[in-house]
Amino acid sequence: MLTRSRILYLATSEAEPEWDDEYNRWYDEDHLPALCGVPGVICGRIFKAIEGPPRHMANYDLVEPAVQASEAWNNAASRPWTMRMRRLVPDRWRVVYRPIG
């Protein structure tokens, strides 16, 4: 059975070029797997811009909006490597969407 996303959570960030390698390792090895392991997260992906800012975007399909406000999400998003990256990548933006129609 195909599980359809009811909510789309987008996060963008603008890592300085000198942090790009660590940013990619962090997202691939720690952050994405941690958030995808949260109950109610269907899947997640990270993208790098071909042109224009912001350079990085992640999207997560969620079963409901409360997932991104849950204790499990907060714990997954507060791991030590993530806290380090937040200091190095201060320009972040997040938004939660619901499908229309």
C-alpha cells in the first residue's frame, strides 16, 4: 500500500563554502537518518541548488503537522553534530505545507 504524505516540511540553509564538505557528511550520515527515523516521517531527501540561493534544501514527507513539533523530532534535531552545524550555518528557513485540492 502506498502511504501518501499529508504534510510537506521544507528546510533550507546556506552553508558557507568552507563548511560544504562537513555539511554534506553531517546531513548524509547523521541528520537525515535521525529525522527519517522519527515516527510519522514517511521519507526525507536533501538537495543542492544548481543555481541561486539558498544552496541546500531538504524535504520531509510527514503524516501530520505535529510530527515536526514532537519530542522525537526535537530529540533527533538536537543531536551534538546538529547543534554544531547550527552554529556554523545560521541562515536557515523552515516551513510546513499541507496539500490543497
